[in-house]
Amino acid sequence: MEKTTIGGQAVMEGVMMRNRDLYAVAVRKPDHEIEVKKGRCESLADRYAICRLPVIRGVVSFVESMSVGMKTLTWSSTFFEEEETEPGKFEKFLTKVFGDKLESILMAGVLAVSVLLAVGIFMLLPFWLSVLLKPFIRSYTIRTLLEGLIRVAIFLLYVVLISRMEDIRRVFMYHGAEHKTINCLEHGEDLTPENIKKYSRLHKRCGTSFLLIVMIVSIFIFMFIRVDQVYLKVVLRILLIPVVAGISYEFIRLAGRSDSKLVNILSRPGLCLQYLTTKEPDEEMLEVAIASVEGVMDWRAYLEAMRNGQLED
């Protein structure tokens, strides 16, 4: 099986695919037509050598992926907005002050708030809960391990709860379509709904697996924080988040390129978690995923090169 550089995410009624510096998002509109938007994302790694170093490249990739993901998710949602109403005074004021940059500023604000909430719920809350256990558990190592287990439990609870929402369930179906399409491509088969249906909706390079690896890596990293002041422990946990993300990225990158038994065993928990964050898609969703792939690569030429042994590393 050949590995590709293509990856993506599910959006509202659609799929975004990214291949190196190109991305395309395909959406099934309310009239059932497929709309495709293409774009280019210039990475800092192309301009600065330091951004290509191990661990650092993971942080850069994570931030850039979040930016592209938020942009494409916002675009996909515009097809399903309710009838526009007259903007209020505050909205008119913001439009007057920021002009055409308002949408970008609002998107950056939403992204910042989302990150802060994620850090608070999945990083700091488990830490404070572990602090409450100090009178009963004297070992810092055990408390750190419990902190990590609490973090994973909160994450799993969050995933289970949102998966019960109908809109999120459809997003998870498109997530499955994304994975099945990439798996079909990497196995060298033509991208048709009939072929794609045969393949797994799980993939080792998935963002779901990345988040789980982040939580596991954080357990080992945070064990080295040996300071007495609680506020320093909090500050260091926040400052070390990029390091945790960078190390986790390196593992996901390795997992996407390796089929060794050890890597497959270590990847298994993340793959199992994907049973919650992906669902079996219908044929129309697979057509959307194919359209998204076609926006970033000529898959027919790619498969021909694969079959002739002409793919470049």
C-alpha cells in the first residue's frame, strides 16, 4: 500500500482535502449540487528552515491545519445559514471599524476562544481535579497518571455526548467518507463510490488519533514538572502544550508512513477511538469526498504512476 500526503477533515455537509500546499472543500448544497472551493495555503515551513525541524514542524502544522480547517468550516456553513436579518447596531459598528477584515477577525476570535476552552477543559480541569486528590494520594507520579486518565475520560465523554447530535452525526459520516476515500486511493483503486465502500473508515493519520496521543504524551511530559507551587505547575503545563503537540505530531507522522507491528499496536487505541468519531457514509457523501480529492490532485494520473512504479518519494 502506498502512502499519500493527502489528508483532510469533515465540514458541514462536506469534506475538505489538503495535499501539500493545496486544499479543496466540497459541499453538498441544499439543492443537492456539489460546490467545490479551491485554495492554496503557503506554509511557514516553505519559507523558514527552522519550521521544518522535528517537533517544531508539528506545532506549525497543527496551527496551520486549525486555520485552514476553521476557514473551510466557516465557508461550508454559509450554505445552510438561515434567512439573513437586518444587522444590529453593534454589527454595523464592527463592519464600519474593520471593513472587509471583519470576517477574518471574527474567525480568529472564535479560534482563540475555542483554544482557550479546550485548554481549560482538557488540560487545566483534570489538573485541578488531581490536586484535590493530594490529601489521599501522596505520590506525584500516581496523581499525574490519574490526571491523564481523567483527561482521557473527559474527552471520551465529550465525544460520546456530541455524537448523539444529529448534525454532528452527519459530520462524522463525512469524516468516514474522507477516511474511506483516502484508504481507497492509497490501495491503488479508482475513486468510485463502489470501490470506496469496501475500505475502512479508520486511518492512522486521523486528527482523532492525534488528540488521543496528545493526552497520552502529556502524562509522561507532565511527570517531569517537579515544582512545589501550584501556579507554576499550571503555567508550565500551558507552556509545554506546543511541545506535547509537536511530539504527538511526530508519532502520527511516523504511524502514517510505517506498517511495523510496534507502530500498529501503538496506533490501535487511536483507531478504536475513531469508531466514535466516524460513521459509515452514504453514496452521496462519497461523491463529495471524491470531488474534494479531485480539487487537490489528479488521482487518475497518481494511480497510473503508482501502478507503473513511477511515484516519487
